[in-house]
Amino acid sequence: MMKINIFLMFMIIALKGFCGEIMDQNKEFKNFLDEYAPKVSNKSQSVALASWLLETTGSKDASFLVSSLNTELKLLFNDEATYKKLVAWQNSKAITDPLLARQLEILILSFKGNMAPKELLEEISNKEAELSTLYANFRAQVDGKKFSDNEIRDVLNNELSVEQRKKVWKASKELGDVLGPKIIELVKLRNKEAKFLGYNNYFDMQLELSEINKADLLKIFNETAEKSDGAYKKMMLDIDTALSKKFNVKTEEIGPWLWKDPFCQEDPIAPQGLDSYIKSIDILSVAKGYYSKMNLNVEAVITNSDLFERDGKNQHAFCINIDHKQDVRTLCNIKSNGRWMDTVLHEFGHALYDLGYNFELPWLLRTPPHLITTEAIALLMGRQSIKPLFLKEFCNVKDEEFLKQMELSAARKQLVFSRFVLLMTEFENELYKNPDQDLNDLWWSLAKKYQKVNMPDNRKGKNDWATKYHIGLAPVYYYSYLLGEFFASGLEKKLEEISQLPKIWNPKSGDFLNKKLFYPGCIMRWDRLIQEVLGEPFSSSAWIEEFAK
């Protein structure tokens, strides 16, 4: 009996020591975060403000500032001694507090992606800033006239002259010959960084650091391509027939200039009447009214944002979270048309996600766990803009035949867009495997494979691929859009079940999104969060059921 008691006594003492050590480790890591996180927070805010200045002005001084600050931010994740300490904490399994453990995971992923030599990180930042300036200031020229992105899209939406459409489409690709060689240089630098860090290439590195399994990603995309192939081929027959009739050309003469988007990623035969309904509508007022029905307020976003086009400003659209608190902004170039109705709802969706975090969370956790979840919200909100119920309620559309055509167009839009994402994902995978191959040939061969769009004459040796903004400045990102569409379909189905309504703009939807999706921030991985929200594992099944029957 005495031996047993002595044994138990030593066990209790050892256990107390072990627990004390764990508590000490948690405290030690917490003290590290208290000192380290504010440095990252302050530098991140400086980068965001400089980026905002660059994107809203196209200033070369701002470009230099962004490059410098970006390098400084990366160097905060570049200290080998700190990285080894973080890995030791992880290996010890002594960080037991869930919020501390999640921050440790995030920091290790951030360090992994920035442990390359300082000179290499600086060179990458400089080249990215240079690209940003070129994108912001480029305007296509046709017959001596400059065309903004909005004006290019106006031509592709409304012009009936095939020759004029062709001229404008070709002019939109001129930027590629300027950017192509610069992007290839940047791709090689990114690969150099990835190989230094032990990865095959930058594409593989970015997926792993984003907690995405490459094999799983390619598998779900291959399955999506197969399951939607029949629906896509059938749709393309309808598209070719309609374009052939509208522009009085033979089917084999149909080129990408007959589509409504320079990259063939939007429905080319969407009903023409949408813009006529929206041209007299205040898009910002509609957006405010739409979100208010979900008890979501966008007034602060509108106040902080830069919303209308001008020279020197980025012609795209994005949302930026300046401080992980209340300063969330969107950049838009609003015109009164259907595309910008979609885009404004989309970007405000991103913004409301960023404003919905539990602000009691540590700074590192006030962010989405992955682009997939915030893209899902943005895409879900944007896709409502062409649905019959939305058009009836917010745009006063009463023509039932037009509404029916818009419903068909919504399905076409999803199929068309999905094919462009498949193209982009395979292109970037192959680009980072071998940036010295004939990239324009690769680009158009994938357009043929996925979009059923042929390479036009006289495009050999061009750099059409390089005109897609994301390849240079938002690399290994596009896949998130399609995964976001998959989640958006599952989420829309869930919201309609909860509210017992055929539309998502109602208080129950807003309450569910705030509590279940926005509020948790990054306290768990993206796939676990999606399972928590939907009550089932992430899949493409809801999207396939909705759009690819």
C-alpha cells in the first residue's frame, strides 16, 4: 500500500510539473504574440494604405512606397530564429489554448512563405509594384482613341459591327506584349523563392500555404468538368447559333470579339435589355436597400470607398481591409449597367464579411480562413443581381419573358465562368512548371479544351494570356472563385431553408451569416468552417445540381 501511495505521489508531482510546463509554454507564446502581432498589424496597415494610394492614383511614388513597405512586411516573417522558435512550440504540442494554437498555425504558414533571402523578396516586391503601375495606367487605343476597360466592355456589349468589335478586342490585348516578359521574369523569381523554401514551384507552394491540397483541388475540378460537360456543350450550340444569327457570320467565323467579355467568361447571349432597366437606377441606393433587408449596413463602406472611374485609377474592382477593424474600403468604377450592379453587390459582400468579425478576437484571427469563404459571400451576393426576384423587387422589371430569359442567362453565366476558372487554374499550374514554354499557345489550347473557343488568326507569338490581371498580380487565386461558387450554392440553399423564403435578402439570412460565417473569423480551417456552416462537408454537389443538370 505504501509503495502504491508513493508511486501515486510521484505521478501527481510529475503531472503537476507537466501541466505547469504547458501553462508556461502558453504564457510564453502569448507574451511573444503581445510583442510581435502589433508590429505585423502596424506594418500591414501601412502596406494597405500605400496600396490604396497606388490603386487610386497610379502614382509612381506610391508604387515605390508599396514595394518598400511590402518588403518590410515580408521581412517580419523572415527571421530564422523566430521561425525555429515557432516550429519548436508546434512540435512540443504544449500550446493547448485553441486561439493560441490557431495563431501559431497561421504564423508558421506565413513564415514558411517568406523565409527566402531578403534580396529576392525585395526584387519580387519591386516587380509587382511596377506591374501595378502599368495596369493602372494602360488604356487600349483604337484609331487614335483611348478606351478604358468600361468602354471596351461597352463596345463588346453593344457594337454590331464585327470589324469594330475585332479592333477593340485586339487593342485590349496590346497590354500583354508589354507585360508578358515582365510577368515571366516575376514567375521565375517566385519559383526561385518557392524552390529555396523546398517546394517544386510557386503554384504548389501557394496552395499548401493556403491549406489547400493540390490533389483534392485538381480532382474536384476534373469531376466538375466531366459532370458539367454535357450541359456546357449543349449551351455552346445555343451560343454559336445565336451569335451566328446576330452578327450574320458563319459558325466557324465566330471569334472571342463576339463575346461580351474580352476573356469569354460571361454569358455572350445574355438579354440586351438589362442595362436599359438599370441605366436610370442608383446602384448604390439599390445596394443599401438590398443589404438593409438582411440587417447589414453598408453606409460606412460607401463612405470609405472610391467608387467611380477616372484616369490613373485601377480599372478593376476590389475590397481592402485596411486595419482589421472598421476601415474597410472598396474600389469600383461604377457605371449604370448590369455588370456593375453585380460587381457592387459582390465587393460590398466582401466588405461586410470583414466588418462582421468578432473584434474581441486577436488581430491575426480577424480575417477569413481562406479566400474561398469570402469569395463565396461576394459571389452569392453578386449573382442575385440577375435573378428574377431581385430584378422585380429592386429594378422594377415586370416583363415576365425577359425575367425568364435572365434566369436562363444566370445558368449560362455559371457554366461559362466555371470553364474560364478551369482554364486559369490549369494555365497557372503549367506556367509555374515551365515559364519558358509557348505560353500563348498554352493559353489558347486551354481555351479550346475548356471554353470551346479557338485561337484567332495572327495570335501566334502574342501574349494574350498576360492581359489577365490575376496572372501577374493575384497569382494562384482564380481557383478560389469556383470553389467559392460551389460554397455559394450550398450556402444559398441553406439560407432559403432557414428563412423558408425563395430569396436570401431577409433578416434571418443576415443573422445566420453574421453569427455562423463572419463572426468566427479565422479560428478554424476553411473546410471545417464550411462544414460548421452547412452541416456537411464541402463539395460541388449543390452547384452541379443547380447549374449543370
